[in-house]
Amino acid sequence: MARKRVFVRADMPESRRDRRDLVVSGLEAGITDFILRKGDEDFLSLGRMEAVFFDRGKPVGPEWAYR
């Protein structure tokens, strides 16, 4: 059976603090996959996670898959 993934979309709030809080809450709940805003790459240091980066609702570059 294939692994199922649940993503927390943490790129929507305008406030960087609110976006960070979404990531922290997700990590505390056991989520490891996130959609982050370009420029929030330092959120990766908050814990073990994989992220997809978006800029204005679109994937960033051809390498936008996981980091």
C-alpha cells in the first residue's frame, strides 16, 4: 500500500509569525509535509519535515518538489 501524505498549507497567512505557528502546530500534531511560501526556507530548521515551496500560489521553479 502506498504511503499517504497529509499536507499543512502554511503559505496563506500574510503574517510570517502566523505561518510559522501553523508549521509548529503541524509538527506538534505529527505532520511532516508542508506547503511553505518562498522565503520561509528557514522554517525547515523547526523540525523533521518535507516542504513544497510556492510563490503567489504557484510552485517555485522546476525543483519545487520536496526539500
